[in-house]
Amino acid sequence: MSAPLSSKLPPFDPADPLGIDDLLTDEDRAVRGTVRQWAADRVLPQIADWYERGELPGIRDLARELGSLGALGMSLTGYGCAGASAVQYGLACLELEAADSGIRSLVSVQGSLAMYAIWRFGSEEQKRQWLPRMAAGEVIGCFGLTEPDHGSDPASMRTYAKKDGGDWVLNGRKMWITNGSVAGVAVVWAQTDDGIRGFAVPTDTPGFSAPEIKHKWSLRASVTSELVMDDVRLPADAVLPGAQGLGGPLRCLSHARYGIVWGSMGAARACFEAALDYSRTREQFGKPIGGFQLTQAKLADMAVELHKGILLAHHLGLRMDAGRLRPEQISFGKLNNVREAIEICRTARTILGANGISLEYPVMRHATNLESVLTYEGTVEMHQLVLGKALTGLDAFR
């Protein structure tokens, strides 16, 4: 028999309508609180100005502060990394992206792409050389896979590394690279005579340059760059010995996509909260607009998708912590959560009306940022095809 409804049920919490906090440990909540407070102190007071100016000033200071929080390479172990759980890393991504997608991108590219590549595929010497300083935020990393003509098809990359005696000589270009212009080390993937290999490239190596990409209307508070490699000569030990073939970079991308599953819900939460607050104070026809049925319907639908997405992210985090998370499941999460986050932002904009386009509110900033998040690290179409192949057993990529 089912237990009778208790007269001591906890009150309904609009911020946590499903009681998801009950699934978190005290340590999970402490991590979340620490990152949320840092973002409130260091990012939120200035992010609208940074976004409007199209820059992220003091990025190296921010990186060092994030390092002191243990947020860089957060779920990695050893070499100065925090060794946090996947769920804790996800909660950190959610709080960072609730501030701005550009801040979460800084952390994701540093920890889940550049650091993860070295941690998973690098030599012991490479790990000791780079990871402690990257975990502390003393060295910023970037990850060079996407090319100007090859985004969703990285196997066709043109960047090439050729052996020359005991050295490697690297030539090519990478595009849309977060952190590129401020990085001290670039993890660059290139074709070789033996297949695709990864290289840890110090960015002060002659022939390497990283001009910053300007005139963006998304991720404006983020450093986005092109990587140019013109006869970059690297020693033999620059190659990552544990990766050969496309599986290496794709494994890194899976690790980073997991953070996006959580992070996109942070952007969605910020927009939902802005719309909810606005609906309680904005009056039309003699009462707050939150009292009208159409507004309440919008808020209810937004809340349902937001908290379903957080539940999905938490479920995937538990699977990652148990070593049971498949790449197809990460595609499931990124496809759903980013798509729903954009819809939540757009609905929030309608509740705010004309004020929704103002930088005094976070809604339009998050909406434009999510247009980039929707595309990078796998477009909607790519994740649909990943799931389609998994469901049918038939490959539609070619």
C-alpha cells in the first residue's frame, strides 16, 4: 500500500519544483554554492559591459581565480587537479553558464578539452610539464580541431604534421578556437603519414600565431581565435603518444559536451528566473502580467523543460561517475538541453517584451550565446545522426 500523504510535506519551491536538490550530497551543494558566489561577485556585475564591448578583460586573472577554486580540470585526478565528481563538475558548469556561456567555455576548453587531452593521451613528462600550471590557471590552454573548411567533418582536416629528422613540422589553420589568443599551450590535431595525431604546441614556438576573431554577435565575452601554423617545428616529444586516429579528439569532445549538457541549463535558468521575476512586477491592464493565463502557461512550460533538463544532466553525471556513460547518451543530452535552453530564452524574451532585448536583462545575451553553443562541439544535425545510427544500426553520415 502506498503511504498516506504527509501533512508535513515540504513547501513547493519555485526554484526547485521537483526537489532535485534532494539528489545532491552536501559536498555537491557546497561546490555549487562556491561557484555560484564567485560568478555573482566576479562576473555578473560586469558581464553586460564585457558583452557590449565584445571582450573579456582580465581573462588571465579570471583563470587564476578559477584555478584557486579548483574549477580547471575539475574532474581530473592528480597533477594539481581537484578530482571532483562528474556531477560536481556539471553543477559548476551550470553556475558558470548561468553567468555567461563565455565563462563556461573558458573553463570547458581549459579542463575538458586541452587538459583532458594531455591527461588522457599525454606522456608523463607532458602531464607534469603542463597540467599543474593549467589547473592553477597559470597557463591557459586551447584545443585546435575545427578548420575553416572542415567543422563537422574533422577527418578531412588539412592541417598536416610531417617528420623532419627527429622533429615534426606543423602547417595548417584552425578556426573558432576558444582561448586561442591567450593560450600558453595549444593542443593541435593534425594529419600525419600515420593518421591523425595530437600535439602539445607551446604558443611561443616560431611560426605559431593566434589572431583573435572580432565582429562576433555571440559569445562576445569570450576570446575566440584562429590558429595559424606556418612551418612550426616541434620536438619529437610534442606528440601525444596515447592518441592515434580520430578517436582521440572525439573522446575529448565527448568530455566537453557533457559540461554543455549542464551549462545550457544554467543559461536557461537565468532567463527563466528573469522572466519569472519580471512577471511578478510588470503590470498591464491593472495587474501583474504573471496573473494572466497565457503568461502562466509560458512559465509552466519553461519550468518543465528546465528541470527535466537538469534531471537529465544529473542522470548522465551519475552514469559518468559510474563509468557507464556512452557517447550516444551525451549526444542525447546536448541535443535536448541546448535546444530546449534556446526555446526557454526565446519564451522569456516574449514575457519581457521590449525589455527582453535590453542588456539590463540577461535574456538576449544568453539567447545569442546559445546560438553558438547549439553549433559547437557537434551541431544539432550531427547529434541527431549519432542517435539515429544508434537507434537504427544504419549509418547516415555518408
